[in-house]
Amino acid sequence: MTDITLYNTKTRRKEAFKPIDAQNVRMYVCGPTVYDRAHLGNARPVVVFDTLFRLLRHVYGPDHVTYVRNFTDVDDKINARAAESGRSIGEITAETTQWFLDDMAALGALEPTKMPRATQYIPQMIEMIEELIARGHAYAAEGHVLFAVDSWKESYGKLSGRTVDDMIAGARVEVAPYKRNPMDFVLWKPSGPDLPGWESPWGRGRPGWHIECSAMAYDLLGESFDIHGGGNDLMFPHHENEIAQSCCAHPEGEFARFWMHNEMLQVEGKKMSKSLGNFFTVHDLLEGHDGQPPVPGEVIRFVFLSTHYRKPMDWTEKKAEEAKKTLRKWAILARGTPPSEPSKELLRCLADDLNTPGAIAELHRLYSTNDGGSLRASAQLLGLMTDVNEEWLGEPKFDNIRLEIEELVQPILRRIDAARAQKDYQTADELRNGLRDAGVFINITPSGATWNYTLQDAAKMRDPDVPEHGLMGAAVNIASWMRSKLEALK
């Protein structure tokens, strides 16, 4: 079995991953608040933990991994959107939830095993809050219920590496007369008649943000589970508060054993911001925006995976264009080739704290060795080159094939020029004849060697009886034949 090592934010080091129960590996990842389209930064944790989900499924078996990602469908942002739009909260959350699922599917993300909605778990939240009060970790005040940070002061802040005093000095905390300590956070708050609410021992109200993840994780994964993930912007206060309320309500467990956090996203070297004009949603990219052409979801995923999840990721148009060319080359090589087995090197990279840049490098190597079966299988483990993702490619276009042939031809032309510069005309002629045998016609001029070919004509030459509607298939065959000839000249 592949040995997996993961960086644990809680201990600040890489550790060997050993699941609590290898028959049911459990992971919880914080999901979106559904009031609008997901922006590009929202997609990064989805791709990161989808990749981990795929690795865990590969190592332990698809039926032995439980992945939970929630939807926050009760929140003041949702309430504000309903008020300003005149639409119902239910209508907004249903629509935006489906938008999120559609956009993430376009990025090649598998659906998690369970996708609970906060409003489905209100009774479990109330029960957990009651347990916290009974154990002396929470108190009711003026229709609110708050977690008492002082009751867990020795452990509060360990995840983020801060003391309570530091957090009070540096954090924006809500000042309220009913709080015993400025750091105490809301578990339950009252709702007026114009806001969503549920009956509780403390009156009609709604949950605070943090309690929902604790209640859903406990109900679906138990008091202890293997991995909790999310963006590092959630480390404090959200994840810190989750740990506090979960461990205090269920001291028999340890909540999450591994904590994993992805770094943030930039656009063209700058923080994504509406004021800078570089803010866009996943849907904007998929559909095309501001005069830009659509960007296929597989290309977005490739760019994400090219940077390690614990490093800031910079989205650039150049990276997207390079990713598109690379994926087209790989698809041409592997088209019609069934997947074999993922390479051991790619598995080693993924098992080393999701070293996706190393995994991408291995895919480049597999391409260079013309191993289409392993290239496809290895890429699919990363969520690339799947049937869904390859829909954007359609039939391979002549210009895609030309791109691949050009990359093979250019190094040979440079060798011809170098040989001629050294007056080694025999080598230059041998290389020129080899190119001609591969269907590439060159012209040696005083300024260097140039080349040309017409793939359609070459395909017809190879098989004059191919009907016009079969020309594309013939072009693919001729490209494969040319590739083998050109590789022999390297």
C-alpha cells in the first residue's frame, strides 16, 4: 500500500498518515456560503481536496473513503441578498448551490460522499449547544448563546499559533454588552420576524457560523475523524472555534487528527479584488468574460495543480494558454489509448503531501516517452484527461497536431543549423533526409533551415482511398507516424 505523508497544520510538520479506520477514511472540508457565484479563489480548496479525495480512494478503495463538504445556507450574507433582490432565501440558496455544483464539476471535481446543508442540521446544532452549556463552556445572554473562550483558554489558539491575548489585540472582535470576554463567539442568535429562525430553548433564532460544521462533522463522521481541510483564511477564527466547541462538547474524541490548509490565490501577481478589476468567478472563466475567450475547466484545474497547495497560486493568462497547449498535446498522444496504471513516480509525488507540481512533471515525462496508457491513467488520478474534461477538445484539430509536430521539429532544425555552422554537411543532410522521410519538407537558406508540411495532403498521400469525411482520422494516424519518425531523429 502507498504510504502517504501529509503536512499537519496542528503540529506544523509532515506526518505519516495512518487513518483511524482504514475501512472508513474520513475527511471534512468547509464548503461555500451559497449566496452568489463561486469566485476563482473559492475553487482552489475544491480542487486541492478533490485531488486528495482521489488519492485516498486510489489507496484505500472508493468504498472506504467518506468525504463530507457542507453548504452554508443560513447566513447574514444570504439574508442581505434576499432583502436586496426581493427573492426568497430558499430560491437563492437552491440556485447558487446548483451553480456551485455545476462549476466545480466543470473543473473535474468529484462530488463528495455527503453534501449536508446547514438548515438540515439545526436540531443537532441545538443539541451540541445544550451540551456545551451543561459542561460550562457556553452561556446564554439576551437571546444569544456564546462560547466561553476562558473555559478552554489553555488550548484555544493552538491551531493558529496565537494566544488569546494576542488574538484580542490583533483581531476584529464584535464588542457586545452581553459578552463576558471579547473573544467569546456566537453559537446562537435571535431572529426577528423578517429573518429565518427556528425555535430553541433560548427563543426563536438561528445558529452562528462556526457551530454548523462541528455539528455536521460529529453527526456524519463521529467525535474523531482523519482530516479536516479548508483555505488558510479559515484557520482563525472558524477552524479555531470549531476545535474549541467540538472538543468541549465531546471530550472523548479529538475532532480532526490532521488539519490541512491551502494558501490563497492571486491574479497576475496581485490579490484578487474588484477594485483592481481582476476579480472574476469560475463561471466567468468557463463562459468567457470581458471579451476573453472561454477557459475550459480542465485548463483551470491544470493551472491550479501546477502550484503546490501550501504555496500562494498566481493565476495568469499565460499559464492558462500554456496549460491548454500541453493538454492538447497529451490528448493527441493518448487519444484512443485506454488507461493502464498510474506511474509509481506520480503516486510517490501525490503521496508526498500532494506534490502536484512533481506529478505534473511526471506527466510531461510520460508524454516524452510516448506512454499514452500510463499518461492517461496518471492524469486521470489528478482529475485530468477524463471523459468529461476532454469534451472541450472535441475532435483533434489540424492546428493542434501541427503544434505537436512543431515541437518535435524545432530541435532537429537547430541541430541542422549547428551542423552546418561547423561545416558538418553530412550530418545536416542526414537529418534533412530524415525529416523528409517523416513527411516534413525543409528548405535550407543562408539564414537557417525552414520547414513546412500540409497534414491534410500527407494524410491523403498515406491513404489515397480515405474518403473526405475520414480525413481527420487519417490526419491523426499520420501525426502518430510522423511522431515516431521524428522521435527517432532525436
